[in-house]
Amino acid sequence: MKKLLIVLLFLTGCVKYQVVQKLDDNLYHMYNPKKGIEIVRTPNKLKTGKFYRLNQIDIIKPENSYYENN
């Protein structure tokens, strides 16, 4: 049983960020204990306290800037 739980945690262990606060329209402060802080601009409506994967969110990239999504 313990091995099954470890396998399930490993398979579902994608990095999720928690929405800490809404900073502005479409601008959110997100946090992950291992990866740190992300400030994300998105047209999606996110809820404070919920967890999201960054690859599931439509991120608006600032013009003339470099954005790296790990």
C-alpha cells in the first residue's frame, strides 16, 4: 500500500502554484514552496487559494521581453 501511494504521488507530482493574491486585473501572485514566486498575467480568472499548473494557464507575455516557463 505504501509503495502504491509513493507511485501515485510521483505521477501526480507536477509543480502546482497556489494563487496568493490578485494584484490587478489579470495579474496574479502565485507561490510554490520549491520553485518560489511567480507573477503571472493571464486572461483566465483564477481564484485565490486554489492551485494551478502554469502550463494550464494562458500566460500573456509582455511585449519585447524574454519569458522562460520552466
